[in-house]
Amino acid sequence: MNYLPPVDHSYWDNDEYDDVKTAATNFINAFRRMGITFVDSEIRWPRECCPPRIDYRINLGNISLDEAKEITELVNETLDQLERYRAAETPVPLRQGQ
């Protein structure tokens, strides 16, 4: 029998999943800045059983028609406000390389 050394908590670390959690958190927080929340949001693991591999997915849950209308209104209000700000702002030249 081959002796295998014991594992510690780092055995379960998954850098890819840490990146997924960071991206999902940033995505949800971008909407929360506009007052939008997704109560049933979750990260879905990739499916490797069937080619091609389906990557991690951010599931926003079920959204009712009324919730969809409210989200649409909030996003449009935010974008309208951004457009007004941009129209009033003096253009700033892009940094070199952009």
C-alpha cells in the first residue's frame, strides 16, 4: 500500500471557482448599485458530461413580469442619468493607447 500524506483545507481550493465567485459578485453588485437585486441568483457549476463543456453560469433566478418591468425602468433611469451627465460634461481626451 502506498502511503499518502494527509491533506489540509487548501486541498479544496479552486482558483477557477474563486475567479467565478469574484466575477459573479461584481456582476450582482453592479446591478445593486442601481437598486436591483436578484433574490434567487446562484452560480451553476460547469457540465462536463456533454461536449462542448458548458462553463460556470450565473443564474439570476426567476423574474416575474412585474420585476422585469421594474428592473427595466431602473436600468433605463440610470442610463438616462448617465447620458445627461455625459452630455453636460466637457469631453476629456482619451489616454494614449486607448
